[in-house]
Amino acid sequence: MEYSWKYKTPEGFDDLVMCGDDEALTGLWFEGSRDDWRNTRECERRETPVFRDTRRWLDEYFAGHDPGFTPNYRIEGLTP
């Protein structure tokens, strides 16, 4: 099952849309970008542990700090 969740960015940035499953983040897009709706249209909206980890990472990043960890992610379907 794929899930999506919205991350509220600091002022001056578009919000982010996260996509993932129970194990990993599988996508991260700016809301309103040309692909965000296509990649999340069949996702259930639900916060998962990986989204909480990603939110923590983004909070640290936008605060100007090194988060010190990387959320679990999986990137599929990349072109060479």
C-alpha cells in the first residue's frame, strides 16, 4: 500500500508532498509541481513512521542544521 502526507515548509517555499510505503520514502515533490498529483493520486493519506522521520529531517534541514541521519528511502524507476 502506498501512502502520502503533506509537509508544511517554512514561508517562502511551496509545501512538500511525501509518498511512501510502510518501509521507505519513495517520493518527495513540491506541492503543485507537474508530477505531484500523478504520483499520489492512488495513495491513501496517512502519516507513517518514515514520514515522521522525513519530517524530522526536513525540520532540521530548514532550521539550518545537519540532521545527522537519513530517512529510509527507496528510489525506483530512475532513468540512466
